[in-house]
Amino acid sequence: MELGPIFVALGGLFLAGLAADTLGRRTRLPGVTLLLIMGILAGPAGLAVIPLAAIAWYEPLSILALTMVAFLLGSALRADRVAAHGRAILTVSLAVVVMTVVIVGLGLTLLGVSAALAILIAAVATATDPAATQESLRQAKAEGGFADTLRGVVAIDDAWGMIVFALAMVVAQGLENGGLDPQHLLDAGWEIGGALALGLALGLPGAVLTGRLRPGEPTRLEALGLVFLTAGLALWLEVSFLLAGMTAGAVIANRARHHERAFHEIEMIERPFLILFFILAGASMQPSALMAVGWIGVAYVLLRILGRLAGGWLGGWFGGLSAVERRWIGPALLPQAGVAVGMALVAAAEMPELGAILLTLTIGTTVVFELIGPFVTILSVRRVGSATGQMPQKQ
């Protein structure tokens, strides 16, 4: 393997990330969208200047980056924040997932899509891109009640989404095979329950040990150790690394009262991983897939947006959010990428006849949601901040 071109490519990608940050601050364009566009232009679909060997790193980098994001989102579920916003977080996350499944699934079925495929597409539609959402909040410097609620919703709605997808796989396989297989139910239960158990198994001792090896000062090595251990064990045990990371992050945030530095260390080291993740995600995208999905893709995009809007408004109403927060919480949850593609890959492996269509659809529509989603998330935060008098700090 030629290492020289790979190192040159990585150096160029980091500098591209720096350029995206600078351009984003000066123009207020979402950094995530800029990084994805750079990746598309530099990848095989564009100028093809990124070596294929570097693009092959996308999968492990995405796992590491998303596990770091999962830790940070889990830490947003601290008891004090949940006490303040828990009702809204729970109702919005549940309503968004339920309304997305109902509207997307029912809409596609009425348009003539088979019931099994419509159920799988509806389940994939529940996934939000936690990395893009978190990065958009960071760029907008969003703090306060709405931002805390949004972080909590993103953490929990992907957990609900994974549960829904696991059950959707069982139902779709039953429809295709003429009956439900108990083994599929057991597999779904293991992926969810095993991830929660792994998060607890790592989070409880982590909360006790972190920051005590060097009293009061958790180190970057501890943060990296937790992230790599969680990701590796989750893959080895074939459970959700996102759920495991969120669980471990929530446990440590609530049990390790003597410090918060472990998460500060993750925040400091995640940026390079996220830059590579977003650029390589763009390089891995296939804009031509948009043409392949045809009218189903257009319907999916419109129905998912409708599901987010309806779910956000309904959940916000039950959760006691203000009128302006109800209006914008759903649009803020539009980004969709790695988690959805991961679901589609699982479906493709388990049900090749339906999975191929689902994977093409997901890859194609991901381009749309990753390009417009961060714009809408930042716009939502700013509109709510303007209406409530809690404007995010300017770049």
C-alpha cells in the first residue's frame, strides 16, 4: 500500500476542515454541509483526488466519531437537566418517532409500496444524525433550554429508532416469509438489551475510576480508552455501539459527581475525527443514487419532513414547550446520515431482496438531508433564540 498519498490526503482533509470552519464563521453556512460538499467534490463522484484507501477508513472513523458523539449526548441526560426538561425530551422524542413511522409507512403504502418495504423505510426514517445535530449546535453556540432539550431528544430518539428498526425487521421478515421467527425477536432483544448492559458495565466502574488515577484531573487517555473500549466491545458483542455509548455517558455523567473533565477531553479530541468523518461521508456519497430512487425517494423526503414537523409540534404540545419551540423542534431534527445508512446495511444483509432498494434509497436521500438539515437546525436554534430573547452568540 502506498502510504504517501494517504498521508497527503489526510493532511489536505484536515486543512479542508480548517477552511470549512473559517468559511462557516464568516458566512454562517453550516460547517457540516461545507465538509460534505468538499467530500463530494473531492471523492469519486467529483474530482477523485481522495485515494480509495483513505475512503475505506470511513467505516471505522464513523464508528469512533459516532461513539464519541454518543458519549456526549448521553452526558446531556444528567439528572438535573432531565428534571428541568425531561417531560419535553420524552414526549418530543416519542412523538417524533411515532409520527415519522406512521406518516412515512402509511404514506408509502398508499402510494403502492409493499408493506414490508414501507415498514423498513419508515423505521429508517426515525434515525437522526447525532453528529450533524451536535456540530450544528456547536457552530451556533447554542445553549439554554431549547438546546438542552434538543440534545436530549437527539440522544433518546435514536434509541427509540433503533428499537423500532429492530422490531420492523422482525415484522418485515415475517411478512416476507409468511410468519414471525422467534430467533429474530431474540436477536433484536440482544442488540438493544446487550447495548444497555454494556453501557452500564463500562459506565459504573468508569464513573468511579475516571479522574481518580490522577486525582481531580481525568486524562485524555481515559477518555480515549472509554471510547475505544465501548466501540470495540459493542462490535465484538454485536450490539449497538450508539446505545452503549449513550448509556455509558449518561451513567458517568450522573455517577461521577467529582468532575466533568472526561467529557471535556472527549470534546477536545472529537473534532479531528468529525472532520474526517464528514468529509469521507461526502466522498462516500453517491449523488447519482438520487436518480435511482425516483418517485419513492421524493415521497420519502416529503413524508419524513412532514413526520418531523407533526411529531415535533405534537410532542412539544404535550411536553409544555412554547409555541415557537413547538414550531421549530421538529425541523431541527432533519439531519440524517450514518445511523440510517447503518440500519439500511443491516437490512441489506438480512433481506437482500428488499435491502438493496432500501440501501439505495437511504444513500440517495442522505445527500438531501445532510445538505439541508444543518441549515434548518441552525435556523431553528436562531429563530427560537430570537423569539425567547436567548440568542446564540454570534460567530
